[in-house]
Amino acid sequence: MPNTLSFESLKYQDILEPEFQNLSLTGHNCIEFKMNGQCGMAVVYAPNGTGKTTLSNLLGMESSSGSIDFSAVYNLIPITPADKKFHIIGDQSTRNIIRGNTSDYLIGEDIRREYELRHNIEDIFNNCFAQFSKTLKDQFGITKRDDFFLTRISNQRITDFIRDIIPTRNRRSEIDRIDFVHFIRSTRVESLPEDLEQSKLTFIVRNLSLVQDTLAITAEIGHNIEIQEIEKNDDAIYILNKYHGQTACVVCDANNISIHDLTIRKKINRDRIYDNLSANIKAVLDKIVNNHALQPGDPFSIHNRILDFIRSGEYLILQALQTELLGYVDIISKTVANIFLQIFEDTNLDIYFNEYEHLLDRQPSLDNEELMLINQVVNENIGPEITIVRDAQNGRNFRLLLDGKAFLGDDVGEKNQKPLKLSTGERNFISLAFELLLARHANKELIVLDDPISSFDSVYKNKIAYCIII
């Protein structure tokens, strides 16, 4: 028999009697669809309490279990829950809240493509962000937003983006996708020196805490007034040595300058410079010198250079070390920034995004049937007007508004399910109309409406019948 649905077995825990597990014996298990064009419709009547909702719930299942299952034949083809053939529209008790997002209901050709592109772009973002976070952790040990390498990135916007991407921060969803893409497109990757020593880069990543201690204590010692005086003496003696044949200062014209006396002063200051350091600074220096990471294999010779400073008081030794360490730290920070700017290189983001931006600049349009349902059925019969707008505060998503207010379940939120002053009947009518819109795009062969006209008066019943037909 063509255009029919026959049930072989229905099992729903202990709600259905055992006889339902072999319905072919009864001979009353077949539903015939009356055809209207390419579609068919069947009306099954049953009084209240006979199991309509139970049957709807069962057909809505998408997997079987030992106590919940069904088997049927649709136009000679066997179907089970796993085939996902049924789209269920529940009765009025489940329709008081309109569920879903605006995108579930608005499916014009451009809108369909826009949401498809948005979905593809979001997948790319999520995958790239996840891979970038893994790279930060695995290659650079970066897991926190206040990581030292991030503080050395020269572009503050890159730093802010990375801090939102790091898992512990977990603010990826708040990044404006359009702004982000425009930024990475307009920001250039920084060039890196070619003569890098990989062993030094690796050492800094693996011993960042030690490097930070070294840099901090070097900077603190550099602020010491006596060290600054020694540097001045060094500069003066260099000049006097260059012009050693003169007895007058080439800078201030002072007479009878003694290079020998200045050299002795310099040596005396150096001899006492370590002794005059604070106990805290000495403790940190000792800690650095005795660090096990500074045993053979330290490419910066931190251990030997600090010992040389302690013995000689020659601050230039620490200054050179500081410069070298910061140079490699900044190279790592630039590398992190460059990887961030390049994370989308091997994806289809540009292809999707160019088309997506083009669609964003166009006005939304609905299929003619959707416009007819909204305008001729909903707007003309409930009073409040339904409009479609772009939400400038939410990625320019589409939103359906009822008299200028959100009314879809996901837009309103669980705590604000009654934003409009509508009667129960009006809310039920709107929810059913939009459930029908949702069903049109469900890609299911069979749509089941559980008692769609209950609680409505005769006028609304006719309107509902019209909605179902169109």
C-alpha cells in the first residue's frame, strides 16, 4: 500500500501493554497519508488519556534501549529510532516557551548561507584557538595570562587577544570575530634574526624563573648609585687613555688630571661594591650561582659571569648578560606573536570570511512561505508585530522581535520567559506557528503534531489548520 506508515512494534517501558510489541497481529497498525501535491497528511484521532503524547515521545527517540524502542515500515522501507525520521511538535504544555535560536527559524537562501558560513568560521576559530593554546603550553610553557613572555610582546592588542585565548582565561567566545580577522589581516609578522642559537632559546623556555631572577637582580644592582659612579669613571678614563698625552681634561679643561689616581679610585670602588650590596641581593646572587640548571650546558655562562662580577665588581659583566638574556626573551615573545598572527594561514577562513562579510552588508530576506506565515498568520492575528533585525551587540546575528522585544526562548533566557504581555492562547498560537517554521527546516521525512488544536477556540483552530496546510 503506497504512502503508508505501518507499526510493527512499540515498546515504552511499562507504559505500553505487551501486545504493542507485535502490532502486525492486530491488523490495525497502518496509517495512510492523504496526498496534497508531493506531501501527505494523516489525522489520527484518539480521546484524551489514550497515549497520544506517549506515542509522540516514543517516535521522537533517536536511539533504542532495552525498554524504549519501535520498529515500523514507511513506504515499504523499515525504520527504527536510529533512522531519525520523525520531527515532533509537542502539545500545548510543552509549547508555552518558544525554544531555539532565531537561526533555527529564519531560513531564506541568503540567511541559510550566512549561518552556514558563520558555523564554518566558528569551527575554524575554535580549532585554531585550541591548537594555539596547545602550542603556547607545549613549546613555550605559557599557561597563564600574566606570563613573562606575554608582557614583552610589543603589540598590546596581540597580548590582550592571547590572554583571552589562554584556557585559564577562557574568554574566547567574547572575541569579536570580525574585529579579530581585520586585525590579523592588517598586522605584519615581525622579522627575526637569522643567527639565533637554538640552545639559548630552549634554555630560556625551560629555565624562565631563573632567567627572570637574573634579569631582576641585574636591574636592581644597576640602580645602585656606586655602580653608576663606576660607569662614569670608566667612561672618563677611556677618554683620558685615548688622549693620554694631555694633562688637561678634554671635556672640562681641568688641569693636572691623573689617570693613575682615577684608576686607583675605580679599583677601590670595585673591591667594595659586592660587600656593600644588600643581604637580599647577595642571597639572590648566591641562589643563582648555586642553581643546578647552571651546571655544564648553560649556553649563557650565567654561573661564571655572576662569579666574575662578585670577584671583580665589574658591573659591565652583568649588563652584557642582561642585554643578551633580554634579546632572546624578546625573540621568543616575537615568535609567539608571529604564531598568533599566522594561526589561520592554512585554513579556509579568508574564503568563508569574504563571502560572510558580503552577506552581512545585505538586508536579511525570508522565504516567501515564511513571510506569508509570519505576516498573514501571526502578525494579523495577535496584534504585536514580528520583525527581524541584526543585533549590533552580538556579532550582527539575526534576531526576531515581537513588538521590539525578544521572545524566542534562547534570546529571552530562562529567568525572563514572559517579556511580553500576551495571553496564554496568544503565546501558544505564536509558539505553534514557529514550531511549524522549525519543522519546515528539520530535514525529517515525517512530522508529528501532538494534539495541535487543544485549548484553542474555533477561530484559532481554523487559523492553525491554515498554518499546517501551508
